[in-house]
Amino acid sequence: MPTDRWREVERIYHAALERDPDRRAAFLREACGDDEALRLEVQSLLEFDEPAVRFLERPALEQAARGLAEEPAPHLAPGRIAGYEILSLVGAGGMGEVYRARDLRLGREVALKVLARAAAGGPADLRRFEDEARLASGLNHPNIVTIYGVGEAGELAYIAMELVRGRTLRESLTGRALPASELLPLSVQLADALAAAHASGIVHRDLKPENVMVTPEGRVKVLDFGIARRFGEADPRPATGADVPATQTAVGTILGTVGYMSPEQAAGEAARHTSDQFAFGIILYEMLSGRRAFERETKAMTLDAIVHEEPEPIEGLRPEALRNVLARCLAKDPADRYLDTGDLASELHRIRGQWERAANPAGLTRRRAIWLAGAAAAVGVAYWRLWPRDRGIRSLAVLPFVNALKDESVEYVCDGIAWSVIRGISRLPSLSVKPRSAVSNFKGKGVDPREAGRKLAADAVVTGTVTRHSGRLRVTAELMEVANGARLWSQTYDRAASDLLSVQEEIARAIVDKGIRLRLSADERRQLVRSPTRDPAAFELYLRAIHAIEDETELGYLGARDFLQQAVARDQSFALAYVALATTHSLLAGEGFESPAEALPEITRNVRRALDFDPDLPDAHSEAAAVLFGYQWDWAGSEKEWDRAMQSRGGGFVPDFLAGHALCLWALGRADEALALSRKARELDPLSPFFILKEAGYLLQTGQLEEAAGLYEKVIGADRNDSRAYFGLAEVRRAQGRFDEAIEAQRRGYRAEGDDSLAKVFATARGIEGYQAIEKAEAKEQLDALQNRRARGAYASPLEIARAYARLRDKKRALDSLDAALAERSPGLVFLKVDRSWDSVRDDPRFLAAVRRVGLP
């Protein structure tokens, strides 16, 4: 297209964008007059802003437009192309089309972006396009859309990528400020995606809400990393100092979307990682305030504001700590922004953690504290908290390693090294190792190691620190004798970050050989050095997944699943990763985030794979026991699997195994046996409030009310912010008929969680009527949340809906929803006889029929 012609197209295009969409057609008719070709050329550019194309946005719009073919390629008819079956058109623009397609080899649906050769400048550009797509495909981050493949078919070039369902962040904003509970998870995920891309040398250059998808579950997916650069450009140099060639964008060229550009982009300079940070700051500002940071009447005025003006201050910004993040991201000088985008992500993780602890000090929602903490454990015993311990002549405690620089990005390394050492050494029958649940009580508390050892009744304590810088890990470890404080062994390891697997193995060997100086048999030596995988990258992905699971959130479970799928793809014999993958599905289904129809096949398949590679793995048998119990209602089969798990090496010494088995017994009405197992778990881990609270719960169920109250008050005495203990105490006082005390305990529980949503109800609640009013208000909140979840297209458990209606005493709706739960075999149905939520319908014939259908004794 001639230069003069392009300038005319560009002028009219920008002028049209400044008008409301419903007025653009009339403007184009007036501006283009009789030049129909001109009108069509401008219209083709405007199609890039249509919702149909938002699924996969094209960054660098102006540059892409310069290569548009005069005649757009016709839409592909349903059929096949290069191993993909075309299903439907998702969006179309002058540069190509995006189709929903099926990968015929792997049987999965994908998004297929198809470009005609005419849209590129020639064979060299197509090769560059392919190289860039392959570079972006190496990101493999849960918050970045995954690229599956790239290739050519006849006159077409195509990219196959993850099919993302949901809506754009732009559609989520709709001119409103987001609450912190919604804003913080989104911003953290977006920053994590940027940090991962920048560490790989990839700069987005057109980050904006339209390029950020949010799935119904709240998962962020950033689109088009590196794919839609102007063909022929090289990658900009990342901030991390990675050895990537630095190049410049053509002088005077403006790449990106007006309103989300950085000052340097507005000036036509090269976009670097700090440019993405500036765009992130604009998005964060919009999420916090509900308005755009630099939007003015015209594009030119917007660009001028970006370069010379500051956005309007946000009044009442919460959390306040985000003000500093905004200031650094929106600094006019790139040198004043974050040196490394990983630092930005770490700061946001810290802010989110502080906010969540303040809003929910106990670290658990009320829903999980009262109900689903148990259900999740029974339906999918959380393998990631199962830390074997064998008896021996010595006792060892491996304390959590310290994150020396408080770098959120290495937190999983700190936890992973400690876990790996515990798991490796605990295979030795000659040494007793404290379970991880016990040593985790000291995480982040700065306790003297000898004092921790005394509380854990350990003879020796392992401590350590971890730092990471410029792709290298520095790990220090030390073994101390508790009785006299003598240092038995210490070592510093300075290795490439990819050597994490070998570092933890060396630490375990050195503790045994050089520190404790145990003499091992040949079999014990093999057990000590036995690694869950020989692939270091798979091992690191696995540790990332375990860390994500421990967030105990839906997004954490989904992120962990992504990491684990990558891990087993690298090492197809990684038994522990298969168990953890099964557990993510168990937890999602048990907490009502995933349908049993989707979860059960995945759980069963992954447990089977784990047992194929390690038939004696106790974690796999405990997961199998939970599946038989929660989904197949096979009580005898489940009991056999629990026995196998307990009899496996170390299985009988895992507190979480005992707690999970106890919950199954409780559901079957065997509360006394459940109480006995719970007490064994507390003997192994006497410090964790979790096991104290479990024992208190069974005391409550068996009618030992004052004993239960004593344990709840013990937990409160140790931590006045543990809301679980207040809610448990409220149940005790309710059972005793002491309703005003029960209301006060509930009030204190809500205060501990920082939740004032029921303040008006509490203000007038008195006696039994007041207690019932509180329960109904809680049920109404839960029902509203479930209905909102369903409205946005996410799965909502019919069992949870039924429970909410039952607590509201809406018998018909409760039983109708219970029928739906029976139809899908919801895992929580095994608790029908013991869950107090069903009290209002317990005598109804339909409910009694449901209990018989499940087969509960």
C-alpha cells in the first residue's frame, strides 16, 4: 500500500476509534465519500476491536495492518488441515482467522490461528514467525496461553494453541473498581506471567485488558506472548541479564495500543520488559479505581498524558501497599521501574499474603473449617501433606528452610528441600524423622532450633537457608544436636538452579553419613538415595505444584495441575507426580469446584499410573482408599486400601493418613474408632492445632462436650486468631443449649476472620432464635456465592446448593438439589448421616431414600 494511502487509512482509522461504535459507520461514510475501497480498508482495521476477535488479540496493530492483503483469504470450511479438524470460526480479521479445532492426534480442542502467506512479507518472514512461536511455546506457564505447535499447510501458516474459555479482563472491569479479594489474585497471576516471559527474553509489548482472559474459575491467561511481533524483529533484551541479543524497533514506529503504552513506546523507542511493567501499572490502576489512567479526548492527547502527566490519585486505595507498586510501575523513566519483573511479582505475592492473613487470620474459610476440611481429606487425602516417619534409635527433625531474602519465587524451593530430605531419610528404619506436619509449626517463626527440637522431642535438628540469584542457588544446611547445641555437620552448596534435585539428595546423604554417622545396609543405602524422578526439571515442576496446592485455593489447585501435567510429560514414570495430579482433582471435586464426572476418571487413571510404577507407594494407596470411599461407596475396599497404606514403609506414622482414615470411620457412624485414630495422629504431631481440632470434633460427635470445649479453648489460648476453634466451641455450646455463649463464640470467630458481613445479624441475635438466624444468614451467603459461580459459567456443586437450602429450611429445593447430587455421585454424599446441615430434612422419606442409595450403615 502506498505511503500516502496508508497515512489516509491511519488518519481515518484513529478518528473512527474516537467515536462510539454505533456512530462509526456514519462517520466512515462521510469521511470516505465515494472511495468505497478506502472505507473497506478502514473497516477491516476496526474489526480488530470487535468482541469476536478478542479471543486472540493481535498486538502491534498498526504494523500488522501494513501487511494486510488486498483480498482477505476466504474462511476455511469445516474439514481438516495438517492434523486438525476445523470445528467453527471463532474470529476473523484482515490478517487471518482463528478457529476452534480438534487435534486429531491428541484428541483435544485447540484454537487454530491461520494466516495466509499474503499477510507475511515472504519465506523469511514466515520462518521468523515460526521461530518466534516456538520461542513463546517454551514458556509453559499456567497463566500464559500455551502454544502447542506451528506449521504450514499449502498457502497457509498456522499456530495451534490452548483454547481458552472465559471472558477478557476488559469485560470483567466494566467501569468498576474490583474488590481486593478479586483484584489481588488477578494481579498476582498477571505479574507471574510477565515475570516468566521476561525471564525467557520475551516482551509482550501490547499488554492490555483485552489481551488478558479470565476463566470462569478466576484463572488468568495472557494471550499472544511474542507471536504477533512484526515479522523480522528480534527479541528485546530482558532485564534479567539473560544473554539475548538487543535490537531496536524501527525508529518512530509506535507499537501497542494507545492508552496502555509506556512513555518510551509512545516515543517510538524499543519496548523492553519495563514497558510491560508500565502497561501492568495502567491495568492495576484501572482495577483499583474503575477508570483508565491516561484516557483523554483524543489518541494524541492520551499519548501526551502518558509521557508528561500523572494519573489522578486513588482515594481510599486498599490495600494501601499497592500504592508503591503503582508508583514504580508508572514511573516515566524505565530505570525507576523494577529491575527484574520477578521483584514485582514477589512484592505482589507479599501484599496478597499480608492482606489474606489480615482478612482471614486462621488461613481457612468458615466453610472449610466446619465442613469441607474434612470432606476434602476423605475424598482425596492430601498427599502433599503426607510425610512418612519410621521408628529408629534416633530422632530427627528437619525444620523448614529459611527464605533468606524473602524472595517469594524461591519459597517452593525452601519447602521442597526440607520435604525431600524428610522423605528420603524417613525410609530408613534405623532413624525416626518427625513428620512435616509437625515441623511446619515452626515455619516463619524464627524459633531457636534447640527449642524447636525440645518441643518436638528430637535428638537432632536440621536447619537451612536458601537464596537464588542470576540463575544460581545457594543453600546452607546444618545439623545440630539438641541436648548440647553441638554442630554435627554443616555445608554450603552453590549450584545452578537446575541442580536442585542433586542438592537435596546430597544433603540427605551428608546428614546420615557425616552428621549422624549411621552405618547403613546396602538396601538402606538404596532407599536413601532413591529419587522420585531423575529429571531435574520434572522435580522442580513437582515442587512448584506442591507449593501451589498448599495455597488451598481453587486457583492453586489448577496451577498445580498445570505444573504436574508438565512434570509427567517429562518423566512418564514419576509416581509421586501422578498421585499429586490425582489429588488436585480430588480436592477440586471435594470442595465443589469440579464435577465428579470430570474428576473421577482423572483420579482413577493417575492413581493407577502411580501404582504401576510404585506398587508400594503409601500415598497412592491412601488416594485409592479415598476414591473407593467417596465415589464408589465401597467401604470394604476402601478399608483394605487404608490397611495397605498404613503397612507400607512409613505409612503408619503419617498423621494425615490417620486423620483421613478417621474421617471415613466417622462418616460410617464409627465415631469412637475415629476418635482413637485422631488421638494417634495427635501423638505423632502434638503441636499442630489441626489435629487438636480434629480430636475436639470427634469428642463433640461422641457427646464428650466439656472435653471438646477444653481442646477448643486450648487452641484459642495458643492463638486467639484461630477462627476454627471459635466455631467449634460455638457448636459445643449449641449442643449444650447455651445459645448466647454459642453466639458470642461465633461472633469472635467472625472477628478473627476479619469478616463483618453478618454484623447486623449479630447485633440483635439472642437465644436459640438468634443462633438460628445466624445459621440462616450464613446459608444465604453460601447460596448466593454458589449461584453467582454458576451464573458466570463455572461448576457449582449441587450438593453444596442442597446443603444451603437445607440450612435455610427450604425442604423441596434442598431435596431436588440432593437428587441432582445423587445423579452425579457427589463425593460429599458419604457424610449424609453425620453432617448437621441435613437436620431439617433428616426424617423426610426422600432423604432416607438417599441415605439408603449411598449404602451408609
